[in-house]
Amino acid sequence: MNAETLMLLGGAAAFAVTLYWVRSRELSERHALAWVVVASLLFLCGLFPQSLTTLAEASHLSYPAAVLFIALGAVYLFAFSVSVAITRVHRRTIRLMQQLALLEERVRELEGGPAAERDHHAPE
Amino acid sequence: MEPPTADRPARHLVVIPAFNEEKALPRTLEALRVLPAEFDVLIVNDGSADRTGEVAEAVGRVGNGRVRVVHLPVNGGIGVAVQTGYQFAASRGGYGYVVQCDADGQHDPGLIPELVAECRRRDLDLCVGSRFLGTDGDRSTRLRRVGIRVFVALIGRLSGVRLTDPTSGFRCAGPRAWRRFARSYPEDYPEPESLFWCARNRLRVGEFPVRMHARAGGVSSIRSWRTAYYMAKVTLAILIDRLRRQER
């Protein structure tokens, strides 16, 4: 298998993984957008391998494929797991914040806020 | 929760999400005074940095118990604020319809009883106030109208339901819709996505012509530099929701 095929397969796999995680609601659309871009870039590199070589020559990197695979592979695995974790933590934080706000309103009411006044001294 | 009965008719809840709306809020709340007695009002102060919370509390004190205020400790976004309203309705019980109405004066609270009546008459689960079915009023900017047309086409193609104003934040939800929204609701730009969810999961959705006003104060949460993110995020959300199993 050559580098072009690998990038094509990698791009397709990255795309599928992103869709799968968003579909199962473990990854939010907000965090998935960047990964869709990464997957597309990888796929495009596989389709047009010459572009990578051109880029490598322009930036004087003599061995572009190695840099790309190692760096991208590691960064991908690590950062993706972070995105998933953030989504999960964020959802919990929101739910806690909403519960806190609702309970705080309830406490105010029970301590004699406006609603309690209505119940106890209903004028008409 | 206690279901409404013949002796205890259903009350309805008007949810007003408010983020930094100290200037527009008093006028909106004044306009809400015309609502019949079966309507309660819940102002959700979405972690505002200005005096929105104090203004809301001051009105709540003279509201004869019909106006409640919930303060989110930090800003959560429009979807989080509105969902807090649905959760309030679910936790208190006894509510029939839950209406979302903006704090910034864009929506006319006088139309709320008609919106609820329309929802009930046509047995809708979600009735959206559409600025495009009416004959006049503020129709938003050209850029936003293009975005709205994209969502109309997308939702129409994927769910088979034709609507004219999927981004409208003036909407009335019946129990089947708002109970689900209380459990799960998009965080930012929630309107088109939640509408699509209803349409796709065989809830009855419809529209009602409303007149909208230009904003009275504050800053719209949809600014031009965010439009690209808004379009991409909502489109992705709708496409992916299409891939999920139907829930009902």
C-alpha cells in the first residue's frame, strides 16, 4: 500500500469516525466541524498527492510523509478524545447549572418570595 | 407531575430568555400584562453581565406571583436558557402549552393567546410564529433571509414538512414537544434543529402569521461574523439528526 492509498483510506476513516461519534451524540457538531475539515484535507492529500510534495518542497521539508503520518496520527488520537470529553463534561455542567438555577428559584419562593406572597395573601 | 383536570384547568407558561436585555426587558414585560390569567411568565436571566436580573426581579415582585425569575449563574446560550424554561414547566407540572418569546421586543406578546389558540385548534405540537406569512413587519436582513431559505429547503427536503420561518424564536410548544425539549435541546441556534426534530419524529408542526418588530435594544445573538458558523453548525446538526433513529 502506498502513501496515497493510505491517505485516502485515512481520510475516509476519519470521516466515518467523526460521523459515527456525532450520530451517537458523544461528540457535538461544534467540535466535529474541525474534524470534518481534517478528514477532508487528508482525503484530498490522498487524491492529489502532488500537492503534498509541492508543499514539502516549498517549505524545504525533505521527508514530508513521515512528518505528516506521525504527527497527524498522534495529534488526531489525542485531540479527538479531548473533544469527546469536553462534550460530555459540558453537557453535565449545563444540566447542573440549570438544576441549580431552578432550585435557587424554588428556595427563594419557599423563603417568601413573590410567588409565596401570592399564595398566602391572595387579595381577591 | 399533576395533570390538568376539569377543576384545575391547564395553565400556560411564557418563557422569556434574557441575556443583557436590561433596556428592552421593562417594555416587553409591560406588554405581557395583557395576557389572560391562565398565563404564567418565566424570565430566564442567562448569566447577564448587566442589570437584567435586577430589572426582572423588580417586575416579578409586582407581578402578583405570575412572573417568576430564574438566574443561570453563567451564560449558557439561548438554547440552554429556553430549555431551563421547559425544565421549569416539567418540574412544576400543570402546564399545557409553553410559549417562547424574546425579551428584546421583536415579538408581540399580545399575539401569545392567539398562538396558543391556533396550536390547540389545529392540535399542533409545535406552532411557530412566522414573519413571512403576515403582510408586514420586520423581515430581517437580506443575508438572514438567504439563510432562512436554505433551512426551509433543507428541512423540507429531509422531513417533507414545508415551513416559511424555521429560525423564528416566537413559538408555542405542546406537552409532547416541550417534555422532550426539557430532556434534550440544542444549545446554540436551536430553532431550526428542534423544529426538524419535531417534524421528523412525527410531531405535528405548523405556523401562524405574526408581525415582528425590529429589535428594541441589546445585540442579536446572530452577528454577521458568526453567520458562517451558524449556517454550518445548524446544517450539520440537521443532516446528522437525519441519520439518527426516529424516536417515536
